[in-house]
Amino acid sequence: MQLRTNLAFIEPRDPTFHTGLELDYIMTLGLGFAPVFCSSGLTIQSEKGVEEIIPVNNQNFEAGIRKIVLSDKVQYCKIGALCSVEQVNLLEQTLSSKRELKIVVDPVFTPTKGKAFLTESALPDFLKLMNLVDFITPNLPELSFLTGKDTTAFETAIEVGKELSQKTGVTVLLTGGHGKTNNIQEAMINKKEVTIFHFPRSKWIYSHGTGCVFSTFFTCSLAMGNDPVEAFTEASNFVRKLFDAYNAKISPENQ
């Protein structure tokens, strides 16, 4: 099988918890890709959360993202956690030169436990970056952090997503794991329309990394030639099946 080479990832490495670039490499290789990578830093994680964040120096980060942006082969790029506001600004400056690149952003700011990647002071710069990307994959708390608005109710979150899309042009892929309904409600929101999805809700003890897996699989599905609605559905189904299987192994009595 010939591997696809049209895919790139920008986010931290984490050899301690198998997230970030390590997780992306395992997933994409299994899906038939040979992607290129640019590390934004190194993270140290444990069950306590993110314990340490060590950014890549700006010179190396800029060199890495320029190789991705200027490559004729790379057509799709996922951006995960960025480790400093300087990295946000370097990306915004560099991506301005290649608008045909399809970009998916997983907006990682403050994890549930541990140190923050970006603080509220970085939001104005991050929103400038959103003007240059195609898709963003926030959960409900991340959408609230991005906009400063309450997103507790799904219907309210839809309206907040519409405002963000109108302001920046980005398509909002709203994931619903943090919702309180029996079934998961999710949505794809852009300037023209809102597509709502419903998925079964599973009972998980362990759910760390669901957002990363969703955004990675969504990007891969686009790079395979699927349209965004197909890619959204495939990504959500993949997350559920993967974490159902993993939780069944670690705690079978809860399945």
C-alpha cells in the first residue's frame, strides 16, 4: 500500500502519556498516511494532569512550520496545543502565505487538570489566527473560553458558534462530550448553515484525549477525500468505538 503524504501536524510531543504527536503518528500510520510533523514543545503528563510544558524555541518552531506551509505535498494540517503566544503569532504570520492549505485547529488552552498551554491574554492573537484556518474543534468549555460566553445549553452554544464563525470565517465543529443529555449532541456550524448530529453516549471512566483523537481523525478523513459532514460523522464514531474498547479493558464491569 502506498502511504499518503498530504498531511501535517503541529503540536507538542508527549512520550510520557502517549498524546500529541506520538498519538497522531500511531493513528495516521494505521490509516495509511506518512505525515510530516512540527513539534511545538514537550509536555510531561500523568494522572495528575499536565505537569510540565517546555516550548520549542521560536527559531526552531518557525523553521518547522515554514517547511510545512511551503511544501507542495502538504494539503491538510492539524494544529493542536501551542505552548506560547509567540507560537500563535508565528503561525499567523506564516500561514498568511498559503491560503490553499486546509487547516483544522484543536483549541487546547487549559486542560482539566494541570498547567495551561495558553492563558486568556493570548485570546486576541488566537482569534487572529482563526481568520486563517478552516475548522476548529472546541468542546463546550473551550467554546466558552474562546468567546467569553456561556455555552452550558446546547442551543446557546449553537448561537455562540454562529457568532464565532461570522467573526472569523472558521467552521466550528462543536463536540458534545461535556453536555448533560442522554445522547451526545454535536454540530458543524458555519456562516451559511448548522448541521446537528446525535450520537449514543457511552459511560467512560477514562476519556483523556478524546478531543485530540477527534480532530486528528477528522483531518485524516478530509485528506482521504471525504466531505466535512462525512468526516465529522466518521470522527465521532471512531472516538466512541476506540474509547468504548479501551474502557471495556480497564473496567469491564462498567460496560
